[in-house]
Amino acid sequence: MDRQWNALHKTQIGTYQAYSAAPEKFIGSLNQCISTIGDHFNEHPQAVDSTLQGFYLEAIGFSRIP
């Protein structure tokens, strides 16, 4: 995700840029991150970190934006 975020930022002209759709490569890396965190939660159900869980849920919500 960090690489894709930096790649987006590198090509961005201003400090803020709206996109007509979420960039595919970024969403792909976000989905991979979501999957990895989900696997972690399944393998370690007693070791849930509230900050990580919050990020996980926000990432799922963001990834569903068309």
C-alpha cells in the first residue's frame, strides 16, 4: 500500500487532487492488505488490536467506494 500511495502522490500536482474513480493499483494493494489483516484476525482471534481493527473496518468501507 505504501508504494502505491507514494506512486499516486508522486504524480500529483497539488496537495489535493480528486479522482473520478479510485486508482486500480491502489485499490488492489488495499484489498491485499485487507485480506492479510483478515487472515491475521482469523489466526489470532484473541490478539485483536483495536487500532488495527479500526483501520481494517475503515479500509473495507473505503474499498467499496465505486
